[in-house]
Amino acid sequence: MNPRPVRYPAVGTHRFRPMKPDDCIFFRLAKANQTAGRFWKKQLTPFKLTAVQGLVLAFLNAQDGLTPAQLGKRVRLDSATMTGVLTRLEKLGLVTRCQDREDRRSVRIHLTAQGRQTGRRVASTLAVAHDTFMAPFSPEEADLLGALLQRIET
């Protein structure tokens, strides 16, 4: 006697109904990321910064003097990427790497005077860009979207 095979949903179905590729969460998230990335990049045009550089400056504006590891964790960048971003920001005269006073093996990232000025402007631009981008959503929808995205991140 042959055992009865286990029945699984058919490949390409979602909750037992056919799924089109453009309904897939991975496709939707990728397209949303592209749209948001283009929007943020456009907001940074006057600063001549990349999207990632702008976010790093905004994070440093909120809390200056972080270690590269702390900053990378906040911005969610790996060590190699963070190093490259910091090198470019340093060449632009926006940040400086200083030896930690308490632990000479460690460095801290500080905004320069120009970096503080640019960081404040970028942080302000970020807040306006966020509000503009989220304007089509009700406050409840915006909160829900943020909460759902945070669940996906963790």
C-alpha cells in the first residue's frame, strides 16, 4: 500500500489562490524602495550628497561623536560600506575621525563646523521630505506602515 502524498499549495499561489508576480511582497517592497530612494535622492540634490551620505549626516546631527560601529548599526550599514561613506564625507570636509579620549584604540566620528551646518540642513530636509512623502497617507496609515516595516526589519 502506497502512502497518500501530502498536499501543499501549488507553487505560485498565495493563500491557495493564484498569485501574479507583481502581487509578490518582494516585488512591491523593491518598487517602493526605488520610489522612496529616488524621492530622497532628489531632495539631496542641492547638497550634492548621496542618499546614504544624507542619512549618515542626519544621524550624526542627531547624535555626534559615535563610533563607526555605532553609526553603522543605526544606519544599518555593514562595516566596509560605513568606512567608504565616512571616507567620502571626510574628503568633503563634513566629518572628522578623532581618537576616543577614553579608549585610544577606538575612533569617534564628529561633524566639522561645515558638517554641523550641513547636517542641520539635511536633517530639516529629511523631516520635510518624510512629511511630503507620507502626505498621501492618513496619520493612522502612516503609523501602521511604519510599524509593519519595522516588523519586517526585525
